[in-house]
Amino acid sequence: MMCADWNSALQPFLSRYEQVCVVGDDAVRSQSIPAVAGLSALWLEVSEAHKSLETVCRIWDFLFENGMTRRGLLIAIGGGVLTDLAGFAAATYKRGMDYINVPTTLLAMVDASSGGKTGMNYHGLKNGIGVFAPPVETVICPQWLASLPAEHMLNGFAEMLKTGLIDDGQWTMDDGQCLWERLLQYDLDTMPLDELTPLIAQCVAVKERIVAADPHEDGLRKALNLGHTFGHALEEIQMAHGTSSNRQLLHGYAVLYGLIAELYLSVTKLGCPQAPLQQLTQLMLHYYGRPQCKCSDRAPLIALMQQDKKNERAAQINCTLIRSVGSPLVNQLITPDEADEALEYLFSL
């Protein structure tokens, strides 16, 4: 649900459950959240490096120590990494308990906190272990974004761009424009929150419609993976190289780079118009910068793509591509040579 006040939005759930606890991102611990004051809470330092079984065990231990039953409620407050971890812990604790997501970043609002995908990284693979377990509710309050750094706003906006590329225009904005057109017009220099809020709502609506039609990613939902086959491999390369400052790569940045690689393949393989590729390339160069990769990374990136969890057979590379804006094609198999060509294009920009 979209709301103006997360405290009021949580109240009905607090009265519905006898047991309620909180797992939150330590970065938002100082925010005023009266609704959860006095509840048992576990505040965690969260990053991709913490998206591990060790962190999940900490959450399980916290739930056991507080005597939580499977009829209790866990409230997850934080960004996408936190909601993924807390959702997975809740889904597996005593074979499953209810949880609510309160996303505090743009990326979590438009992507991670809805749709029911939960999990952790494993053996160097992004979200290598996880389950489908939708939250009881996702409480989205854009006011969390008022103090979010610009880099993290751009991080989430990349997922919004992905949504705009796959949206078939079934629902248009009030002025008759499609979501993609409105996103391209949004001022990323000033990032006005009042103009962003309806765009967030539209992105969430598009995702919810797709997930409702295909909750377990058997077909249509794979459209939401546009940009992620290449993007996840880029993130995994970063994790393999460690966490030095010159190797940090936020998920949304990786997805944007992945979108460019997969739009390049959409143009060369499917005849997609070049305009979306050119528009994304301009956004990347102006706001996101070039990926910090070398030519020597191309072979290991391709190897990682061949291990991607979305592949239905070993060693294949399965992508979502588009014929045009709003017309995604899932289960598009590409060869290692085609992947290498797309990476060469991306790294040459």
C-alpha cells in the first residue's frame, strides 16, 4: 500500500497479532517510528556482503530467543537486502510466519519489497538460495526518500526504467503518456519527490499485475528480469573482487548496465528500435558513469551468466529481451559469442 504515514499504516497489523517483532536496517534506526517503539527489535548492518546465511542465522536466533511462534508477525524495515533476508528468514522459520515489508529505499519500494522473492547470496551467486514467499503487506511511504542520497535514488530509478521498458501500456499516466515516456522526462538533477510518487505507484502496479498473473516465474514474470542476467553477473564479479571502494557496485547500477547490454542484443537479434538503447546510454554516461570492468572480465562474466539461477539448463544463457518498449520476450537464449559482443559494446561506451 502507498501511504503518507507508515506509523498509521502499521497500526491495524499490530492489533491483529499477539506477537510482533522487528528486523531493521541499522541505517534507519534513528528514524522516528513510534508504531514499533517498545517491540523487540534486531538492527543489522546490511550490505551485499552481509546477504549471507550467517545473517539469516542471526535473524532465526533472534526469533527463537523471543519465543516467536509461526502465528507471529515480523516487520522488516529497510532496503532491498534487508527485506530479502528478513523475508527468507520469516518464510523458513518454523515452516513460515507472516511478515510485512516497510521499504526505506527507492530500490526496495519499486522492486525488492513486493513480489515475494526472498533469499541470500550463496557460493558467489546473487540470490543463489531463496523462496517465493509474499509479505502480508508492503507499506510504501515515499517520505523515507527525503533524506536518501542521490546515488541511492539513481540506484532505484534504474529498476523503474526497467519497468518502463517492459510495461505494455495497459495503464497510462493521467496525461496519456506511457510510463517509459514519463520516466525519461523526470528530472534526475533535482529529483522532485512529488513528481516521483505517482511514478513509484505506477511501477509497483505494473509489477503487482505481472506477479499476480505469474507468481512463481513460470513465464510472464521473467519479463521483470530484463537487464538482470548481465547485471547480476556484474554484481557477482564485484563480490568476487572484494569490497574495496573502487569495486562497489550498487544493484541498480548493475541493472542499468545490464539493460544496455540486453537492449544491444534486442537491437541486433530482434530488430528492436535503437532509440531506447540510445536514451539509456545517454542516461548512463550523464548520471551513472561507465562500468568499472576490464576486457579480462568478459570471460568470467560469461561463465557467471551460464550459472545464473534463471537458466533452465546448465551452461545456457537465458535473457529477457524486447522487440520494442512494452513488448518483452522471455527465455531468449544467447550464445557466449553474443554475450561477449554485448559486453564489448557496453565496455566500449
